[in-house]
Amino acid sequence: MFRHQGLARDKNHVTGNQQGISNNETKNMIEWKTTYPVTVLALSGDFGMPEFFSLGKILESFCQTKQAQVVLDFSQVTHVHYRGVKTLKNTLEKLKKAQGELKCVGLNNYVKNILDFSGMAADLKPHVALNDAILSFERPSYGEHHWH
């Protein structure tokens, strides 16, 4: 069963604790860290239908809280179930409707091939480095600044 761990919050920063959400039987995990306005979800283990379902629920909750700029870090993922990718595709449509965007980083060749086969790799806008993925989001504008 999946369990949800608490969050520590401060003014502009939300951090999922060390475990995030984990499947105790398989040690699959989703850890997250948010630095406004981008949330990074670090995924690990084998991602089957239950893990994709949980990931979808997390992403939907970000849509509701207007934190819909998300990077999925696949660097610790060893396998993705091709049928679970459809769940991710449905969630991506919800993110787009909420003015959100989903990007990914850390795809090994095996996982990339599964995402390519399912037609999702291009939709996830893969990046080589995590910092590049984070910086690729359009930053919110706080008005023009004029220096005198």
C-alpha cells in the first residue's frame, strides 16, 4: 500500500520528506522538492500501474494548487510498464489544461525506448541535466524593473 508522508513548508519552499510516497513491498518511491514555481519529482524503482496511478494523483494535486510546472527525474527508474504510460499521458492533458507543463530528465535508454514506443518521450520534453530542465520553464513575470 502507498503511504503519504508529511510536508515541511515555508514561505516559498515545499519539500517532500525523505521517503515521499513509497511502495513498501517493492521499494518504489516518489520524492519531491518544490522551489517555486517548479516541482521536481524524483522517481525510483520499477514503475508499474500502481506507481503510475499514484504519480497521476500527485500531479493532479499540483494542478489544483497551481504548482503545475513539474520535472520528472527518471534517473533511478529501472523499468516503466508501457500500459502505465497511458495514465501519465492522461495526466499530462490535465496539466496542460491547468496551464502546466511536464518535463523529464535522467532517461536511460531502456526507459526512453518504452516512452518512445508509447509516444510519450517527445511530450515529456526530455533534458539531459536536471538544472537545464528546471531553467527551461518560463519564469513568472513580476512586472518590469527599471534601473535609473
